[in-house]
Amino acid sequence: MTPQQEAHLSGIQHRFAALADAKYRRGQAEHSGDLFRVDKLELCDRAIDEAIDQVVYLLTLRDQIVAEQV
């Protein structure tokens, strides 16, 4: 990879680490308990809910970007 690609990847990795740390801590404060002890089906259901939210957010963002281009 080029130095620019390496720098880009490094930036993404650092941002992701900081975002994941903050998100985990917010979730811990909100839900308490140990995430790694949550029932597997409940954890799966939570993940599905998060995935649905993500698609809704992305579709809404796409609509906003398209509307700005008109």
C-alpha cells in the first residue's frame, strides 16, 4: 500500500478505537451488567435491532444527500 493509504487506514483505526471505546462505555453505563454474559438470543436480537437502525439512518442520510443535490 502507498504511504497515503497506510496513513488513511491508521486514521480510521484510531478513530474506530476511540469511537468503540466511548460507545462501549456509554452502553455499559446505560445497561450495566456484563455484555459478554447476555443470553445469546437476546444479544442476537439486540444486534438485529442495531442493524435495522443503521439501515434506517443510512437511507435517511442518502435521501438528505440526494435532496441537497437537486
